Amino acid sequence: MKVDLQRGDRVGDFTVLRRVHSGAHTEIVHARDQNGNLAALKFAADGNEASLAGERSRLLELVGCPLPTVLGHGDFAGAEYLALEWRSGVDVRLAAGDARGDSLRAAVALASDIVRAFASIHQRGVIHGQIHPRHVLVDGDGLVSIVDMAQTAIDVGQLTDPAAARRWLNGDAAHIPTFADEQYSVAALVVLLVTGHAPFAATRSRTELARQVLQGSVPTISQIRGESLPSLDRILRRALHLDPDRRYPSLDSFADALDTSTSPTRTRDVALGPSGDLLASHLADFRAQATALDPATNPIATAPTCSVNYGAAGVAYALIHVARAQSEPELLEAATWWLDVAQHDQGRPDAFYADGLEPGMIGRISPFHTGSGLAVVGARLSHATGDVQGHRRWLATYRDRIRHPTRNPDSTLGRSSVVLGACQALIGADPTWPEVRQLEDDVSALLDQVWRDLGPLSSLEYLGVAHGWAGILYASLLWSDTASWALPEDFHSRLQDLASCAEGLGRGATWPVFSALDRPDTWWGWCNGQAGHVMLWALAYTVLGDERWRRLATSAAWSVVDAPVGVSSLCCGCAGEIYALLSAYRCTGDASWHARAVDKAHQASVDAVLASDAPTPLSLYKGDTGLAILACDLMKPDTSAMPLFEVETGRAP
């Protein structure tokens, strides 16, 4: 029977999050228990109750193996269910593709881990019975989990062992594999993972496929990859022998042989490649546009014409960023011109506001959208040019421009956005300047009031960095790190509350857009999605040193890796997602995250997504200007920073 469950429904001690699988034999629902732990609820279809009971029995026998823990079982609306520990991960085929991209050795190492996972079951005297890549998950740390011990029947396929193929050709579909039979199927899986190709020629005929199995026609790794790998060929030839007595005595022995194979190491080339060419063209076009100056006019004719997010101040900010990243101080002259244009036009009605961006929506204090942003850019420009007095004047100006009252606490339109702007304006400032102490006192008092006004997690509509809890927590951490502000008592409990909202997806974790349980929307970009969460948890780990937050940062980053490519922008699209992967790189020091950022850029360039999605291509957060900065930061990932959000480090003053 099909179980009709909606998000928020209760099943025993569990709250339903979403349905993750609906098949002929089972339905699987993602859920959370009363303690916030994630679970999988597996419901048996009519007539499959015995299979579910058998799976529970086998899992209880196999405690300690890389399998989900049984959390309970019961009956819901007449359907039996099994509650299992949630195991994060993706289908092993996807993980193996990543490993092959790193090196052949990495792919063989992953394959060996999988062989050992099945070996741990064999050591308990149990046969899995359903060797298939969808029954093997690999999480973001490379840990392997085996799922589905139900042992339901599987048709003849690419991993069918010879005994099963022979029975099928003889009209006997029932087959109980032996340990040696299962070794063959596991070895066929290894061929698939190491090469990316199925062991046998593609055919829609199960009869033809069974005949291929019995012919022993599995191609060698050398044949598939087009290189000489005799040691690996020899190992797999033995595990795939048609005579079961000629195979390895156990899966452990097979894994030992794989570990000693002498496959060549090939390090992933992290050059930017085609995506780099495209991004470099954005950088070149931006440099040409931004330095072709007409003293008489603001080249940005579409409102808002002066803001950091959309207008001239954003172009100035980008030029400062590129000048420092590329060691091109001559660009600072152009940055000065753009900032002068923004200052000259800031009194115009279209300077900061437009249809859909009225004062009632975006307020009057956000450095992303209003005149306070010009002061931030001015402070950054003064620091870049060594103008101490100018830097001090801009800090005083920023104090004046953030005094408009607002109740909005968020980090792009409200009071927390002021915190982010202050962190940027204070880069390079001398702590003894009176303007620094005054600004720090004002911002600390403002942030204290933000936290006094906040309630539980449900008191805000959104969870993400642009308008929700993740942004307020991020701004608080950044200010604590910048100004030695004491984090309030409620901070750590709200951080843990947000961590508890994580939901498993593939090898990563995701957070809903909204705090309300009945609004399960998911987004990938920086503003309301997973990319912003990567940056929060990476900063939490950097500031607080808690390993839990590093794990959440990489879990969120995996969801960004696996996300579909959408629009291009820093705010909502793949450019912001690429910055999230660079954040994961700086947080972990693992170069593979930089390589994944490059891969994401390549994927976006192939899909023709790396292009402006704004009416104003020079927009920092919505247009090509953000892509020009991204080109610099992909080339120098150690000093990368999401513009106006993350604080740049490591660059010469």
C-alpha cells in the first residue's frame, strides 16, 4: 500500500521531512526523531512485510558493520515500517566519478573500501544478495555505507554472477548466491567504478546479457582505459573467473590485492581550463569597460545607479578587489573615478532605489543597497591607496549613515548588514584611531540590541544568510572575530538550533529556505540556500574551532557540488556557489575543494550560464562584475572572498 505522508506528519516518535524513494517493494521517508536525529522510515508494500522483517533481523545481526542502525519499527495506518539511522551519501557511481577525476589510485582506493564493506558482512556469515551501485552510499568524507538488506529479487544485470546467469537461461529465476558468487558481482562493480564503464556490452536483452556473462567476456581495465595496467588486470581477472574455485578465498583477500596494486597516480590538473578562458574574458571585458572613462556621465543608466549591489559603487569595489588580487595598482585610479561618480549622483532619486527596490523594502542603512555602501568602498579605497586621513573620514561617514532606525535584523537589508559593512570598512584600520573605537562601540551596541530583540528560531521567516538566521549568526561571528565582541548567551543555542534543521541529501546536507516546517523549499545559491550555509559553518569552525561546524561546512558544500546549474550571479546563482566551494577549501585546506570549484565553473561555462542575468551587466551581485572578481579568486583561492560578505585575508595592504 502507498503511504500518504506529508511534511510535518508524525509517525511514532518521528516527524516526516520528505519522501525520498517510492518503489515497487518499499517506500522510504526522510524523518527526524524527538532529539533532532535524522532517520529513514522504510515502509513495506503489500506482500513485502516478511522482507522488511528479514531486513531488520539481518541488520541486528550485523551491528558494527557499515550499515544503518535499527532505531525501531512499528505500524502506521496499516503499513509496517522500519526506522533506520539516516546515512548520508550519494550513489557510489557519482563518488567514483570524482575519484577517477583525482587519480586512478583514488578510484582503486574507493573500490577497495567498498570491497571491505561487503567483506565485513561476509565475515558475519551473511550474504548481501543484491550487489548494485545504488545500494552503496559514499559520504562527503569518503566513508562507505551499504544499504538495503532486504534481499528482494533483482533482474539479470551488469553485475550478475555466472551461476545466476546460468540459472536464468535455464528458466530458473530463483538464485541464492554463495560467497564466491557475490565476490564475482562485487568485482564487476569494481570494474564499473574504476573505469566508469559497465563490464559488458549494452543490450536490452537479458538473455544476451546472461550469455555475455557466461562467455567470460569482461574487458580488462587496460582495454577500457587504453593504458597498460597489468597488475590491476590480473587481480580483477582472478576475482571475475568463471570458475568460483579459482577466485580469491574471500573478499578480504580481494581487497588486500587491490591495495597492493601498482596503479599509476595521476594528480588532477586544477588549471581553470575552458571555464578559465571564459572567466578570463569576463575579467578582460570588465577591465576594459571599467577603465574606459567618460568624465561627464555615469555609464550605468539603469536604476539603482550608485549602489554597491547594482551601481557605480559596486564597480569601484570590484576594481579595488581586482587591483589587489592581480597586483595592478593602476586600477585604483579607475576605482576612484567610479566612487566619485557614485558620490556625485547619490542625491538622485534613482541612485539607490528603483521599482521593486523601494525604501520600504530595502531600508536606508544597508551597505549593499544604500549610501552607507559608498562609505565602505571609500574606506577600502583609502586603505588601498595608503590615505590614512581619508580612511578615518570614511569611517566617520559610515557611522553617520547607519543611524537610520530599522527593526529588520537581517544581513543584507537590516541591522546585521551594518555589521558586515563595518567589518569591511575596518580592514587595515589602526585600532587606536578614535573613529575605530567609536564605530566599534556603535556596532556592538546595535548588535547587542539585535540579539535582545530576537526570539526562537521560528521568530524569523527565513533560515539563510541574506534574510534569516544564518546571516545574523554569520555577522555575529564575524564581528566577534573583528572587534572582540562577546557573543551573547543565546548565540550558541541558536547556532545549535540551526544545525539541527539540517536534512540529509545525497552525500551532503541541506537547510530549508523557511523556518516553518510546512514550507519545505530548497535553494542552492548564496542568498537563501546552501552556498550561504557553507560560509556560515566554515566561519563558525574558524572562529570557534568546533569540529562539528567543519563537518557541517563540508556537508553543505557537497550539496552545492551536486546542485544543478542555474543562473550565474553571486546572489542567487552558480557564482555564489563557487565561492562557497572556495570557502570550504579555505576552511579545510583540502585542495580537492578548489578543484570542485573549478569543475563547477567549467560546468557552468559549458551550460552557457556564466553570463550576466541582470539588466545592468556591470552589477556586482547580479551581473558580470561579480564574475570578474570570481575569475581572480579562482586563480588565487587562498585569498578568495565573497565580495562585501567574507573578509579578505592574505593580500598585501
